Amino acid sequence: MTTSTRRLEILRAIVDEYVATQEPVGSKAIADRHEMGISPATIRNEMALLEEEGLIAAPHTSAGRIPTDRGYRVFVDKLAEVKPLSPAERRAIDTFLEGALDLDDVVMRTVRLLADITKQVAVVQYPSMIRSRVRHIELVPLTSSRIMMVLITDAARVEQRVIELTRDVQEPFIAAIRSQLNNVMVGQSLPDVAESISGIIESYSAIDRRDISMIISAVIEMAIERAEKKVVLAGTANLARFSDDFASTMHPILEALEEQVVLLRLLGDAGDTVQVRIGTEQSEKNLHTTSFVTVGYGDATSSVGSSLGSLGALGILGPTRMDYAGSMGAVAAVARYVGRFITEGSYK
């Protein structure tokens, strides 16, 4: 074992011990519990070097050492693999999502499941409208001059809009435009919808065009302008389990989590691979005593097959003293399950 490799193994042992015990870690504990084949004196020398590098620190005089944010970062970056979920945990995901009735139900089940598995605060973003593709569009007559438009995406996002027409219309008129819209829009990515339906109005008489124009304008608004994002969270009570980690910072953390814009920012750069932001790496000052583990879920593609990124994102937030391997494994696994569940339409 080279000196640098040995030092990383000692750092890993310190992280593992501190996560498990919440107590500063000394050289004797490492020597007793980790088979490294080196003496406590050698471990102390290596710990001194780790401290010089800013990877561990002494919280008290003559105490053991704890990892710093920088130490956690090195540890996470050097993780060879994440901890796989147990068969029981995998079965729990399957059974927890089974029977979901609609997208709201899927998202709420997912966020509760993630909080339960990790014992952290879980955050789940709804699938993005603008990254979805049209599954169906429905026009429902409410009165002779009022219709409800319902747009359903392949990620089961549903948008509704009531349209007041300029005159009374008959069912054949509604059926004709409904059929045209579905023929043109189904399978299209939402950013492509405006161009796809722009020519429909040309096939109608001048007297019909005002109402057709209103319907088309509503479609474009629903498909493109209404790209708002929604985030839900669960498990905030789990923060109480780590009150010693946060000291007097619990209230600012809760305040930050109440802001949708903060949650959206936290999930904003989630991608195909699991990302971890540790302590002061987070832009939100109130969250500097926490770590956030995120990943995207679902694969959004345009109508020409190019990738639009993930449909949405999810993650967990907890103290910097978290089980990173287990947390990263759980976040990745739940994202795979929910992404497949939504895109395959298992609840539709």
C-alpha cells in the first residue's frame, strides 16, 4: 500500500467511524477496528498530514479528528462504488409505487419513499412540461361556446385551460379540431408544438378562424409558456435526528427548505449521474452545514430523437456527516425506478 493510498484509507476510516458514532476519531480506534497492518503511531503520523492538508480537523484540544468539508469531498470523489440497495429495499420501491393512480400520487409516493429509505430530507421535482412530449390533447365542450382543453404529456403531466369562444359551435366542429390537433401534436416534443400546429388555421374559413386561433394560442401557451416547475419534499422531521450536527442552524435550514426557488436551485444542475454538494459548496448560506445528493430521472427526447435532458430531478439533504455511499446508492436507485415507472406509463 503506497503512502498516498494508505492516507486515503485512513481518511475513509475516519469518515466511516465519524458517520457511525458522531464522535471524533482517534488513531487507536482506527487501528482496532480497521485491518490496515500499521501501528497507531503510523496512523497518527498520517492523520497529522491529513490535518495539514485540511482534510480532517480537531474539534477540541487533544481530541480525535473529524472530517472537514474538503475531506468529505475527497472521500466522495474517491468512492469506487456506491452501496447497493438490499433486496428488501428494492422490493419496497416496487411495492411502494405499485397502485399509484396519477402523477401526483407517483411524486408523493416517491418523495416519502426516498425520505424513508435514507432517513434524510427528500426533494422531488415534478417532470418538466417543456421537456415532455404530447401524449394526447382533449377538447371537452362545457357549453355551446365554452370548451375545456386538456393537454397530457408522456410524463403524465396534465394541463387544463378553459377557452371562451366567440360564438356557439357544434360538436362536429370540436371533433374536427380535436382530431387535427392530435394528428399533428401526438409524439411531438412540447418545444416543437408551435411550429407543428401553425398551418392548421389555413384550412378553415374566415368565420371559423377567430375561434381556431384562440384554441391554437391556448395550446401554445400550455405547451411552452407554462413551463413552471413544482417541487415537493418530505422527511423534514429527520433533521431532528441530527440536531447535534446543526447546533443553532436548524431554523435557517428549515427556512431555506420552505422556499420553492431554493429547492429548484438545488435541483437545477442535476444530471444523469449522482452529484454531491458538500457544506460550503452550496450557494445557499443557510445550508452550509448540510450536504445535498441529487440526480436526474427519466430521459426526455425531442421529436427528432435528440436528448433534452432529464424529465425531472430528485435528491436528499442531510448533515455533512451522512452515509454518502448509501445515500448515493439510494438516490440513484429511486431515480431509476421512478424514471422507468413514469416513462413506461405503469400507472396510466
